[in-house]
Amino acid sequence: MFPAMNTLGFDKAPDATRVVVAMSGGVDSSVTAALLKEQGYETIGITLQLYDHGQAVGRPGTCCAGADIHDARRVASALDIPHYVLDYESRFRDAVMDDFADSYLAGETPIPCVRCNQTVKFTDLMQTARDLGADALATGHYVRWIGGADGPELHRGAETARDQSYFLFATTPDQLDLLRFPLGAMTKDEVRDHARRLDLAVSDKPDSQDICFVPQGRYADVVAKLRPGAIEPGEIVDLDGKVLGSHEGVINFTVGQRKGIGIAAADPLFVVRLEPESRRVVIGPRSALMKTTMTIRDVNWLGVSSMPREGVPCEVKLRSAQPQHGAHVTPLPDGRARVVLDEAAEAVAPGQACVMYVGDRVLGGGWIERADAVAAAVAA
């Protein structure tokens, strides 16, 4: 373990440690800032304005909205810490919203929160923190930063139901050097208790539920607005290619979907595959959803050195709310890896993340590719 004189792992006193806190206006980031200030750290709050301020004002259940910026400012004022609001709307649209729309049109099921962490929050905001001379950038994520013998490690949050490590798999080793997660060892109830003890105005504020730029979860509406004219109707077919019906756009479907397909059958039917090039939605029985192998791209490795050529036995998570699966992951060329599951998993969706764990430690992960791209990638 690293020698440390303070709770963030630095070999110096808290009042000699400058920490930038990413303040979204919610209870988690507010408590993060408040606890660091209470512990004597030089604390600076930064809030990102990520999308249209006028549309966002007053919208509940999102993060980085207009009302949330106001809440972050109120908390910072009460704590008597410097607070800055940075306009990242253009960057957010280019790196997150446009990517979200293009991924859906390509038949994938994207995770924009991971993209936001990869780009705006842990790249642009991190550079701002460095420009301010910060020793650390702290966030309110429920994950744990642990100083290991070979450098900092990313571990699950202590409360399983709140663990956010799946969404941070793309965090690089260099980023981990600067990042800190003060809430990782706490439960949500403990965090709210701290908020009340510290008399924070947001102590009872509800958690954000929706993707910030997708109100009421209406993904298709957002894609239609970002890519007008790109949504085209097509056919719904069975596994043999027989036409069973029609649809208004592949963006209205995701792999594993059962409800809302619009095809009557004696046995339940599920979306098995999306073929955006031909605008076809392929449906079939639940058994057709079962997969034992996949290829992931843009692999981020957080283990020691590089991933061994013979691969690593581990557990993988294929969706944030699903249980883990035993697996063996082997590196491939061009930043890809082959994942072989111990047992078949259902509804492995392109665009979702495959995150690797050994125990509580995050080894990294990558993005699941389309099923028809797996064979080509493995052969390569």
C-alpha cells in the first residue's frame, strides 16, 4: 500500500492537498465536496453544463440540468468553496449525444454514461483539474480506489446495489492516478445521513433516473431529433428470413426485447438480432438469444502490465443490472479480445459493455461487437 498521511492516499497533510470535485448538483457529489472540506482539504467545485440550459431547467430526475447547476452552486456557497460552471455543451453533443444516436442507428444498444465518463468527465474535466494544479479529481461514484503494490486499482463499491464500477471500466491507469472516490466504502443511507448532518440543501433530493438528455426514456425521439430522416422502416423476419411484419425503425428495438414487437405467435418471440444495413429486425425464441462467445473492441486493461497472451480467467458483467458470468478473455489484434463464457448468457447486446472482474477488482473491459462481426474479428 502507498504511505499516506491523508484519506486520499497522499503523503502530505489535507490542507496541502488541492482537490477538484465534480459537482452534479446531486446528493452524492455534494456530500463528497462537503466531507473533503470538513476533513481540511483545499476543495474546489466544478459543475459541467452539458446540454441546453433552457430545456433542462426544472426537469426532475436527470443530472447536469439547469436546476442541478443551481443546486451545486447553492451547496458550494454553503460550504464556502470556489465553484465554477463550465460550458461543455458542444463537446458533450459531439462525444456523447451524437455517438448515442449513431450507435442506435447501427443497431447497437449504447451506454452514454460510460461515453460521458470516457470523454467529457475523465478527459476534459481532468485536464481542467490539472490546469488548476489539483492533486486529485474527486467524484461521487460508488466505487473504491485502492492503492496496490503496482499502482492504484479500481474496485467495486461496498454497497452491491449501488456499485457503479460497470460504468467506469474505461477509466485508464493514468486517470486513476488522479481520480478519487470518497464514497466508495459507504452505503447510500450513510451518504444521506452525512448530507443531513452537514445540513446540505440537497439531502433529500431524489436520485437521477433517466439518461440526462433522454427525458422519460424516449430514445427514439432523441435519435429522430439528432438524425432527422435517418430512421427508416423495414421488415421483421424470423431466423430463416421469412417476413413476419414491418417496423418503423430499428432504433425502436434492442436485443432481448420481448414486448412491443407487434408480432402475434403461440410462443414468446424475442429480438435476436438487428440488421441496420438491410433495416431488418430478426426475431426468434428465447433459445436463440443464448450466446457463449463474443468479441469486444476498444479493450481497456487495468490489470498488471498488459493482458497475458494466453488470456485471463475472470468473471464478466454484460449488463449493469445482471449477474456476472465466469469467462476466459483472450486478447486479439487491434485492441479487441475474445470472451468465452463458462455458461451461455442471454441477450448479449452489441454496444453494451463487457466488464472484467477478479473478485472485487475491475480488470477493465470493452464494448460488445455485433454478432456477425465476431467470426471476422476472431479469424483476423
